[in-house]
Amino acid sequence: MDILLLMLLPFVGYVIMYRFYGKFLSKKIFNLSESNIAPSISMEDGVDYVPTKKEIIFGHHYTSIAGTGPIVGPAIAVIWGWLPAIIWIFLGSVVMGAVHDLGSLVISMRNEGKSISEYTAKYLNNRTKLLFFAVVFLELWIVIAIFGLVIAIIFKIYPSSVFPVWAQIPIAMTLGFFVYKKGKNITIWSVLALIAMYSTVAIGYYLKFEMPSIFGIPPTGIWTIILLIYAFIASVLPVTILLQPRDYINAYQLIVAMTLLILGVFGAVFMKDMTIVAPAFDYAPKDAPPLLPFLFITIACGAISGFHSLVSSGTSSKQVISEKDALFVGYGSMLMEGVLAILVLIAVAGGIGLGFHGLHGIEAWQHHYESWNAAKGLGSKIGAFVMGSSNMITTLGIPQFIALTIMGVFVASFASTTLDSATRIQRYIVTELFVGLKMNIFKNRFVATAFAVITAALLAFITGADGKGALSMWPLFGAVNQTLSALALIIITLYLRDKGGKKWLVAGLPAIFMTIVTVWAAIDNEINFLNGQKYFLTVINSIIIVIILWIAIEGLIKFIELGKSSLEKS
């Protein structure tokens, strides 16, 4: 298949689906209305609840859900072939992920901006509320603990990215000051901020920084400590000071990077005759788990990811200024993440063939993807994407060292936005949970954030000073994340079922599918953990299986009750 068609056909499909299916969801399913007052207005506090233009909140939402997810997933799932990967990315994003994200956002906006865990009690029952909290806390606990390590590894691989990533903070705060405090034109100042940011990218090449060991603590441990401190500060500040302007800049950065990638595809095809070097389909690559169900667990962001429901119902619902903006923010962001995932897929399926470790063509791809173990490491996945992308971008006349720095900064920046957004969301979760248990001290955002950061630090350093403790939990993350997506879809289904008619089908069918594949994958993991004598993971994984089955059964019972109630009313 021509590589340009591999890129352009899904892009056209996304435009069509947004125009028609998105509008159908907006008008016929969720009945979005400007007359419903958004919590950002009714509960405005200047810290978390802040009415925000849709273009700005789109930047926050998109950069928060994107992170490294749509990069690492496709970069390893291509080992099963580009065809199943691109089918899942496209179909998953338009009929599952986008419904999941939009539904989570709208329901939260209609429930005072509360998290999906909190409003579970309203649409299901109090028993499942605590179970939902457990899954959400576990997911965020792992994300916060490991993303400091993720960024540390990126800094190690691409030391030229260190200066530009940290320079974004004062640039973003300056943008926020002039826009929010001085009332300056956001477009002009955003362009200036973007120019400043890309100037630091060029400077970063000459100011490479490699963290040394300090007091016997390895570089990864030092970076993890620094990044957790940063996450604490970023998540207690009002969103207008750092979160919104930084994510807004990162959204521009993403647009620039994606534009370079798209132009790079054209350049590589016409100037270097780039072709797809990955196989279309490989059901049984060496040492890899089975394609089914693990394709649906490996590619989460880019298709459907439970973490998105936390962003939708955690930070974005407190900032969207009108229900009608929810379509652009929720559904639109998910489709744009699908676009990014497809570009990643092209980079690792075709771009890598332009040169990788001195090899070219199919040999380059086979060298990197010779087995599951060779391709599954974090550095390996990121390296494949960055190298494939830079190969394509260099056809535009950009020197490769600059292209590598641009893509390294791109990956690290999005990992950092996920880190601080996840910390802020965990603060909301901790507050909702403990205040519900009458522990009102957790109403204080500093106390709740400290709890979120300290617990993450304990996990990060549980195995030693290198900060890699969360890696012991990482094998669970895919199942936990997709468990959350299934549970969120169940709640959205019940919400729509209560509205009557067949509206529930748009979330109900995806909920059934995600529940089946997640339980399937979790059972496979359970067998592997037992065979590998990984008893801690076995116990945690068994709890996850019980939770998803419990909530699925409770959801089915509630669904039947709502059906009977609807018949009685009619």
C-alpha cells in the first residue's frame, strides 16, 4: 500500500467522522447546550475552576492525554504488522476513544466537574464508587511514579533536550502573565513564546546536560526527585500560571512537530523513495504475546485509553466554558491523538528504513524488531520513533542533529505535561476520596498534593535509589488503563440508558468490547505472572480482574433495572 495513502486516508476519515459522527453525538446523544451553565463558571475559584477559551483548553487537554502514550504504543505494536495497528488506531479512536473522552467530559460538566470516580455513585452505586477509586488511584500512582523515570531516560538518550524542556517553564509563565494579567493578545504572545521555545531547541544542542550521580544517587533517581518536586509545585499553582500556558505552548509545539512529520513523509517519499518496510501482518513475532487481545492493550492512547477519562473529568471539565465546546475539546482531541499515532506508525514502519544503526530498508526494521524483547524497552521504542521521524524530517533540509533534538524535546515535553496533569488529577482524587471519609484535612490542596507525590515517591524508590521502583508495577499498567476505559464506558452507558431510547448503544457496544478484551488480557497476564513466580503482580492483577468483573456485573444489573423503570414509565 502506498505510504501516502496510509497517512492520508485515515486523516480524511477523521475529518468526516468529526463532521458527521461527532455532530451526531453532540446533538442527538448528549444534547450539548449552551444554556447549561458550565462548572467553570458556576464554581469559578481562580485555581482549578477557570473559564477558558476552547482553543486554550484544547491545548491543555490534548497535550495531557497525548504524553508518550501514542508514541510507545504504536512503536511496539507494529511488531504485529502495520495493518492491524492502523485499523485499531482508526476504528478505536473514532467509535470508542472519542465517545469515551467526550462522554466522560460531558457527564463531569453536568456533575460540578467531579471526577468519574465520584459520580460513579450517582449512576451506579456507592459500592462500586470505592472500587472505581481504587483503580483510578492505582493508575495515577503508577503514572506519577514512573513518568519521572520516563523523562529521566529521555534526558539521558537526548541530553540536548534538557535545556529546552526546562526553559519552557519560564517561557510559559511569562506568556500566562502577559495574557492573563496584562490582557495582551494571546495569538501574538503565543507566536513569540513559540519562537523563544524553538530558539532554546537550537541552544540545547550546544548546552547538552547529563545529570551526574549526587550523594550516591544515580542520575535517574536525581531526576525523579526533581521532577516530583516540580509536579508538586505545578499542581498546586492556579491553572492560569503554568498549566494552561505551558500546555498551550506545547499544543503549538505539537502542531509544528506534526506538520514537520507530515511534510517529512512527502519529502521522504518523493526524495528518498521511502516505502513501508514493516510487514503488513505478523501474527506470531518472536517472543511476543498473542496479537489478540494484546494489540488492544498495547495501543491505548491513539485508540482508547482510560487515562483520558481522568483528564476529561479531572482538569478539563473544570475549565471548559460551554458544553458545546466539549465536542471540540473531547472528541476533537481524541481524533488528533489518532493522527499522531498514525504518524508514529509511519515513522517506525517506514522512516526507520531510511537508516538505523548503519542499516537501511527491511534490514534496519528487522534489526530493531527482531523480537519482542528487543523492541519492548522504553528507550528502544522512543529511539525507533525519534530516529524514524528525524530521518523523514531531514528530507526538508533540516540537519539531523536539529531534527533529533526537536523530536527529543517533543517527547520529553509531552511526558512532563502528563506528569503534572496526573499529579493534579491525583490531588482531586485524594481530596474526593478522603473528604468523603470525613477526613477534611485533605480539602487543603497542599496536603492532598503532598500525599499524591509522597506515595508516588515511595513507589519510585521502593527498590533503590535509581527511582526505578515503579517498573515493577509497569506490567500491570496496560491492563489497569484499559480496565479504566471499560469502566468509564460502563458509566457512560448507564448515564445514556437513563435518558431512554437507544442512545446507550454508542457507549454500550464499546463497553462490552473493552470489558471482554481487558479481562482476556488480564487473565493471560495472571497465567504469565504465576508461571514466572511474580506473586505480588499476581495478587494485584487478580484484584483488578475481580474489580472489573464486579463493576461489569453491577453495571448489568443497573442496566436491567433502568430498562424496567423505563418500561414502567411508558
